[in-house]
Amino acid sequence: MTVDELKTVSVAKSVDARGTACPGPLLEAKKAIGAIKGGDVMEVLSSDEGTKQDIPKWCSKQGHEYLGFVEENGYFKVYMKKK
Amino acid sequence: MQDLEAQIAELQSQIETLQEKVSDLENTNRDQLSIAIVSGDMDKILAAMIISLAAAAMDTKVKLFFSFWALSALRDPKKTAQGKDFISKMFGFMLPKGKNKLGLSKMNMAGMGPQMMKHIMKKKNVMSLDEMFKQAAELDIDIIVCEMSMDLMGFKKEEIIDYPHLSYGGAATFAVDAGQSGAQWFI
């Protein structure tokens, strides 16, 4: 998805993992995705640069659809759709 | 007609052979990570725990085999054990008592290094080893403690940390676990 599409996507759950470094955001994502339904979109807020590479890999392993990320001021949002 | 029956029997036996091979393969290449952790250095235990947590977050089964110097990380500073002989007492005295007392493999600087490392980890929001073990327990990461090392260094089970998925085993336990794992490492 493009950045503009991601900015308007409706999010079922938002996880703020900005206070934690690798592998914290991954652990928070794993915990949070259990609470949403298949097909729902989740966003993870992170300031850990590795998250941009790790979340897509995590998604492909777990079968979730990685949608992309949006750069914010000092952090970024990563989007994924639960399988 | 007899020819056909012979061919079917031949095919059946081939299928059975294939099924055996597939089940062998399934048992040798599981979504599992086995790590033999031998080092008792803080940095190496940290690396092992971080990778383990990331793997467990992807539902990979993680089995950590703690052996030799790594046993220091599993000592509970609040616990003591009675009835040790002289050499066991010396080991107990000389080795770090718990994961928060481990030294660094480089830049240890008589214990100043680990303090600086902990400070900078906190500043950069990296989990502490205590927190990592807590997360590991939640993610069902298994810890297997090497019985032989325990005996060699004179550590007793009553001075080992409380961890929900902790068990004791020998080298064969690791060899079998590692044989079934898609990835097996040594730290």
C-alpha cells in the first residue's frame, strides 16, 4: 500500500512500542495480534530502526500481510493485516 | 493381471518407503531453535536471549541448553545450598552469582564495563536480562540445565532460579533436540 493509503486505513489495534528496543516491538506485536480478528489491520509504533526489517519478516513467517510503513517525527508506524 | 498386482505391490512398498523418509525429514527439520550456551559472559547471554525471544515471537520452539560457565546466569542470588565440599564452595565463591553479576567478554574493566553496559541498555530501552528471562518464560522458551556441569562445579538444584520451563538433562538431550531443530547454535 502507498503511504497515503496507509494514512487513511482503518486500524483495529494500535500498539505503541516506542519505549522498547529490539526485540521488544516484535514481542508486543505478537501479544497484540492475538486480540484482533483475521483481516483486521494493526499498526505498531516503533522508534527501533530494526523493526522496519523485522516486522515484514515476522509477517511472512506468521502468514500475516505486511502493508508498509509511514514515517513520523522521530518514529514510524508499521502496518499489517492479520491472516 | 498378475503383472498388474505385482506392480501395485511394488508401488505400495515405494509409497511406504517415501512416507518413512518424509516423517524422518519432518523430525529433523522442525521449526525449532536449539542453542548450547556455554559462555557465562553477559554479552553472549544477552545475544542468545535476544535471538531466542525474536525466534519465539515467530512461534519457533526455542530450547536453550545451559552448560559450563553459563550456569552462573541461572544462579539465584537469594538462594543458598548446604553441604558443599571445598572445591564446590570455591566455584561458588569465584563465579558470578546470578545473571546480574556477569562480566563482559571484552571491556570488562574489573566490573565497570557491565555497569556501563547496563546503564546504556536502559538508556536505549533495551530489556534487562531479568526482563528477558521473564519474557522467555511467557513465550514458553525451554531451559535445559546440563547435569554434568552442575555436578562438576558443585552447583545444587536448590540454588538455581525459579523458571517455569526449566529441566535438567545431559548432552544426549541437547544432541537429540538439536538433531530435530531447523537451526542449532553454540554460544
